[in-house]
Amino acid sequence: MGRLTGGDPSLLRRINSAVVLHALRGGEARTLTDLTRLTGLSRPTVEGVTEGLIEAGLVVEAGPEEREVRRQGRPARRYRFRAEAGHLLGVEIGPHRVAALLSGLDGRIIGAGTRDVSVSASADERLERVRAAVADVLRRTGVARGALRAVGVGTPGIVEADGTVRLCTALPGWTGLALGERLRRSFRCPVLVENDANAAAVAEHWKGAAIGTDDVVFVLAGLSPGAGSLIGGRLHRGFGGAAGEIGALHLLGRGETPETLLSTTDEPLDPLDEQAVAEVFARARHGDDRAMAAVDRFTQRLVHDVGALVLALDPELVVVGGWAAGLDGVLPPLREELARFCLRPPRVELSLLGEAAVATGALRLALDHVEEQLFAVEGTVTARR
């Protein structure tokens, strides 16, 4: 795949190339006349830029449309963006599973795969499951590993710019793991690592409940929730990547720990034991008093955690995802409480992407990286500053 860099003949040519690529990347083949009209560039400029993009492997001449062949002897030449010139990978690494999504350079998903993994798996075991999931997707789609241009990864924890996980309580052996460095050994392309809630926020803005909304809080709801935020359409990580760690808010008020929040006995409940958590909610639906009290504690904690972030950021929209998004009755009390103590209550919606949100956001990270290379005119949603 070609790359437009500072070594090209001129900044103007790079900008012109980016403009033409933008016009072509929607998927529809365009004539030179179309491109001249859409870009506002002169025909000779469009011709020269198009030839350069063909040489770079990013554009190819498309066959004439059937109606044109019937209407005239020699139809105008058409050109299209080569989405197949490279591929992108989005990977989720979670407590219970790993998932991978594969796309072309246009971001359209062409392959997907998952692997279950034990909560207690070591870092090496979990990374091996990642490699297996990726290898399976590449094999089934017939895409060579060398065709990958960027890999995005979503993981629990506070993630530094180089992909090192500074702190993670959800996965064994994850704190201090040089995750980006470890994964780069498996790929001959850039690997971009992001916190899972941040990745999910980006995904909802791209393909989910937050399309067209630039001030968004995404809540990855669970016993120890996390959140990702977009401010003015850009991902907000905070100075050290710890923005949105609302699961630690109980420490400020010395409230109940996540382990005791949903417990119906004197024994703490493992926040990652989804089956045990589901049993508590099932018992609550059947009228068990202790379970109902536990669910009420959980809901109130979630409301207060989200409320703190809403008061600080004043988002237009709050999107609730994670396993709690599938539980009955989460949204009504959240909306009610936010309306009670927020000056301007935001809209509150469930995630439209569900369990695919983190991997989808990771794929968007990879796509943004490639777009910065190809278009290099303005920053992307996920670019680090």
C-alpha cells in the first residue's frame, strides 16, 4: 500500500491526493469528470493525482457500467478506491473471551471470530488465544498476515500511549504488561492499544447509538464499571489515560466495594463471575428480598457513578453497554436520577453494538491510523495528542 508522506514532491500534492481519495472511498466508481466536480480541482490536477494513486496501489480503473456500453461506443474511464489494498484488524481482549474483526481499508467487516478464555488464564495463555482467534479469521477470509496495515486492541485497564497496561484489576498478570510490544511481535504493522470502554465509546460514535453526537459518555456497566468519553467528537483519555475510571468512585465515600455490592450472603461476590451475578438478578426478578436489595444497591451505585461523570462533562448522550445493559430496569432509574440532580439531563440509551462494541472500536482505531497516513490533513477521533 502506498503512503503519502512528507517526502512527496509538495504539500499541495499530498492535500490534492487526500481530497481525491476522500471522493473515491465511498465505494462508487467515479469518472475524471465526476472527480473534478466533487473536488473542485482542475482536470489536469485530478488526472495527475489519479495516476499517482494508481501507482501507489490505492486506486484502480473500474470496468464500464453496462448501460454505458449500450449507450455509447467508448464510455468514460471510471476509477475506484482499492479497499482490498490492505486490511485492518480490531481485537477485544476480555476476561471471558477474545474477539477479532477484520476489514478492508474502507472499514467494512469481512471476517470475525471469537475464542473463550478462562478468567484465571495467565497473560501468556490469553495472548495465545488472541493469536489463535486472529489466525482463524485470516485463514477463513484468505487474507495474508502481511496484508494487515494496522491492528487496534481494546483491553481492560489504564493504558499508556505505547500500549503498556499501567493498571488492570480484571485480568491476571495484566498490570505492567507491555501489551503493545508483545503483540507487535506477531504483526508487521502498527499495533494500537486502548482501554476497552474508550474503544466502545468510539464504536458507538462510529456505528452505534452515538452516531452524529459529539459529546458522549459510554458506560461499560458491571460491578466495577468503566467509562469512555468523547468531547467535541474526540476521545478524551485524560493526562495519564485514566479518565473514566468510575469504578473507583466508591473509595471517595468509603462505600461498599464491588465485591460486596451484589452479594446476598456474608461472602463477597467475584465481580467477574457473570454466572453468579446473573443468578442474583434472576432471583430478584422472582421476588427474593435479599436479591432485590442487592440489585437496588447495584442500580444506585451505577446511577451515582454515571452521575458524577455527567456532572463533570455535561454530555449530550449517555450510552450504557456491558453486561448490565442486558438487565431489566437499568435505564428508567438512571434517567430519573440524572433528571433529578443534573442541570441538563442527557439522553440515556442502550448500546446498539452490544458485545461487539469493544472490537468494533478497536477496528476504528486501526482505521483512524491508516486514515492519518492516507489523508494526513486533519486529525481523527482517536488520534493521541
